[in-house]
Amino acid sequence: MILGYRKEILLFLTALCLQISVFLFLFVWFVGLGHMPEAALHYPVYGGDSSSYFDISQNLLHYGVYSIEQSPHLVPDSFRLPGYPFFLYFLQLLGLPIVGIVFIQMLLGSGSVVLTYLIGKKFLQEKVAFVAALLLCIEPTSVFFSTFVMSDTLFVFTLLLSVYLLFCTQPDAKKNLLWLFLSGALLGFAVLVRAVALYLPPLLILAWGVLYRKELGPVTKNLARLAVFVLAILLVVAPWSLRNHKQFGVYDISATPYVNATQFNLPLFYSYQHRVPLAQVYPIFSAPFASSPGYPQIQTLANKAIFQKIIHEQLQGNYLAYAYFHSIKTLPFFVTDGTRDINRMVGLIQIPPDQTNFSTMLLQKNISGIAHYFLSPGPNLWMLLAGSLPWILISSLWLFELGYVLVRRPPTFWFVCIASGLILYFAFLTGPVTEHRYRMPAAPFMLLLAVQGAFTLRQLWRTKSASANPSR
């Protein structure tokens, strides 16, 4: 039985061994040798988002309150979604130390590699799936963040498992309904891990309908399947929505989308549009909250009305301008490197921090500035090239494959279109705040389509060579 899954086991163990090796190195580096003590003293907890998740889990564990505060007055939080803090909480409740939890997280990261292979094998060539999964094993960002207390690895695993269960239909009707229910429950949990998944359910339902349009059968059966999937999502998400309504008077699951819009995206847009330094813009966008009941806490759903007012005022009459700005600022999603950021977090090579923002320079039409950066060699440039060139190649091959299927319409047409849709979904919803970590849920699909694009190119080359040399 096990021999039938040799490739899955090989991929899983390869990914796990690599992640454990990175974890052991970082543990020695941060804890044993004392590097980066201001951020990594408590590795695998690492400042910022990582500390926030850990603090909430500790408040749940010791006080039974979902709060990020560290003082005795624990104010309920509505910014951080509950999926990952509760994941930490329940495993700590079982007695697992934080290092043990990160090991389970690495198991999930290795599971994502296997799921990438299984999804690819279902809709593409088996060789394509294996190569893509192997590349995901060594993808630096995915490996690196699987070793930290961070939500990304859990999110990617639940998302991929949900997609796999949804798209791989079963011949047995009862089993198929069970898989749809589990897929919906996992997708609902993914929504509670990362708010970016909030709008995925209708897109995945549409994708499921397109993939199996010839096998769906009577309308009543399809409605039953759809109801099971949606019900499972609601059963997971609704309790948190009701909790927020009780605490803050709104049914939104998180303040994250509002905070991202009003404290990051729109200030960047305002700075670009009015040619004002960003440091002068932030006070303008924080001022409306001074009279709010929750002040100085801005990142709360209690401020929903203020968030909406700011968004409406800033976008009114500027929709096309903002759409252009948002699109340009999204471009780094497809090509940005993680090398410099990983080095910044680890402190392995001591180099000056690089604040160069190419998308902003592109918006400002500062082509000479971009050219000057690449004509001024230095450690940051070499790191940028080492990290970005592979993703430029991956994105190019993906777009080539997408163009190829749109013209030729091979059997892989719908899967390539759906996977491309998921990539674009994560890219545009991330938008101006994009960074290499936010590409993690799209990376499996980008790698699958890039490898498929490489195989297609090879096949086209062979066909062209054969037609040019018929005697051979």
C-alpha cells in the first residue's frame, strides 16, 4: 500500500527534512549564538505579527480572553483573525511546547508540497506535478516561514486541502458530499486564518461548476452539493461573525481589510497622487480616529463607520486613478525577491537596508532611477537578482502557458484558467502592501503552471525541430 505512494512520501520527507534543517540552523543562530536579540530572542516567536499571534494565544490560555493586550485590562481584539491563535491555543492546551507546535506546522508545510503534487497530477501531467512540488520543497519563503510562529503555512495547507477535496470529486454520492462538506469547513477555517480568503467561496464554486459542468447531473443534486459546501463554510465562520456583532455591533469577521485600506493602501495612494512624503500623510489618515470610542486603538471594528467614511472620501472621483495605482503596486507580487527580507530578519550578511521601491519609481516614471540602481552593483543588487530572477522566469512561463491554452484550448484549458484566476486573486487582493510572504498561497499554482509552460515550450521546440528535419 505504502509503495503506491512513493513519490508522495519522497516529497513529504524531502520537504520536512529541509524545513527541520532550516529550523535547527535558525534556532542555533538566534537562541544559541544570540543574533538579532531584539526580535528573535524568543524564536520561533519573532516580533511583529508572530508576537501578536503568540500573545493572543497566551491570553486565551491564561485568561480565556481573545485580546492582544499585555496589560491586565484585556480589550477584545477584532484585527487578528482567530484561526491561527486558536491553533496555537489548542495545541498548547494539549501540553505541546511552542517548538512542538512549529514541528506540527512543518508537517503541514510538507503536506502542502504533497497536495501541490496531487492537484497537479489530477489536472496536468504527472511529471509536471512532481517537478512543481519539488520546486515548492525548496522555495525559500515557504521553507523559511514554516519555521516561525506565523499563520502563512497553516493557511496554505488548509487552502490547498480544501481545493483538493473540492476539485477531486468522488464517484460515491455520499463520499462526494462528505468531501464537499470537509472542503467547505476547511475553506471556512482558511477564511478565519487569513482575511484574503474571504471572497474565495463564490470563485471556487464557479470553478467547480466549470470543471465538472458535463458531469453535474440534475439541478436538485447540484443544489444539494452546493448547500453542503456553503453550510460547512457558514458553520465555521458564523460563530466568529456573531461574536464580533456582540462585541462591536457589526458582522464583519475582521478589521484587517479596513485597516489595510485606510492605513496602508490609501496613504500610499495619497502620497503618490499629491507628491507628499509618506511621513506627512499618515497623520492625515489617523486624525479621524481621535474622537472614536476605542482611541488610541485604531485597528478595531468599532471604527467601521470611520473606515468606510475615509475610503469613500478618498476614492470618490478617483476610482480609475486608484485602479491604475493599485495595478502597478501589485506587480512586485509576481517578481519580488524574498532574499533581502530573509537576510534582514536573520542578519546573516551585514549590509545596509535597501528601501528602493521599484513600483513607486515606475509610477513616478523614474526610469533613470531604476536604471541607475541596476548599474550600481552592490550586495543588495546581487541579492535582488538572486531572489527575483527565478520568479521573473516563473511568472513568464506561467503567462506563456496561459496564453498558449487561450489560443490552443488543450484539455488543460480550464484548470490553467482557474489556477491563473487564483494567482491573480491573491495578487490583486494583496495589492500595494504586497511582499514575498503574501505570495505563498499562490506559489503552488504559479509553480504548477510555470513547469507546465516549460514542458509546453519543450514540446513546441521538439515539434518545430522535427518538422525542420523530417529525415530524422
